[in-house]
Amino acid sequence: MLPKLEQIKDRRKSLQINQKEFAKKCGINPSLLNMIERGTTNPSYETWLQIDNCLDIEEAKAKKNLMTVGNICISPFKYVRHSDSINDAIKLMKKYDFSQLPVMSGSNCIGIITEQSILSFKGKGGSAESAKVKDVMEIPTPIIDEKTPITPQLCELLSTSSCLLVSHQNKVDGIIAKIDAIGSLKSK
């Protein structure tokens, strides 16, 4: 099915290709593409088909080059159980220089323990000596599929979460911390 004429400009712009370059890729005159995108002329069926094929090819190329969360996640990842002691969680966080750990029950994430949740617990008079992870864990972090592309929207989600868990075939299989996402942006 051919795209609506109004979609051509949006799709081209999302690919970050200027009109002149895109017209060349499609084998059409840049001024014709300009008129089509402005809605001042209707293309022939053949030209419309050329534009659509070119858009499909460029989108496929862009998708192939897109970095996904599966490329940058840490897998296997370290975690704690809700019945572990807070001291065990702290030792693990110190050993690996982690600021958070998922709390797992089988293959399901039931929460997360963070530096902030531990500090808050201690600030309220809680004792790490006798407390369990379940006493300080927060709600689970979002879980995203490994094929999810790294986009500005994903970075925005990560900015509001301490980390993101990554699933492979509906099983939590990895973790992405903020620094992992920042590192992936640097390598682009």
C-alpha cells in the first residue's frame, strides 16, 4: 500500500535526509519532490511507487544500523532475592560498583534495591544488620524487549528509572544502567 502523500515528508525527515539527497536516491527531480511534499502537485503512479520503494529501502537501512538495548545490556546480570540480607546486597553493590540491583523471584523481577532506598531506610532508623531486601526494595523497574532501539524516548524513560531490565523471549535476561545508555550514545 502506498503512503499518503502527507506522509512522504515526515518519513523522509525522520530518516534525516534532505530533499535534494532523497530525490537523487529516488531518481526524481528535487523540485518535483518539493512540489509533492508541499501538496502543489500529485505524482504519477510510477513516481509515487519510486518514492515509496526508496522510503522503504532507506528505513530498512536505518533500522539495520540502529543500536538496540540487547547490544548494550549487561547479561547475565547480578541480582538479589527478597529474602537476602541488606548487608549482602550492599556487599554485592560495593564489589561490582552498582548503584542498584534487581530483586528477583525465579525469572521475575519483583522489585529493585537502590543506594537511595538503603539510605532512606537507614535514615529512618532501620538497621542493615537484621533487615532483609524486602524491607527496602522499591517497585520493579520497567522491562523492555532486547530488540527495542535506543532512541531519545528510551533515554527519557531511563532518566526517570534507576535502570531498565531487558527481556529475551519474555524472560528477564539483562540490565541497562544509565551509564550504559550514555556510553551507547557516545559510540554513535
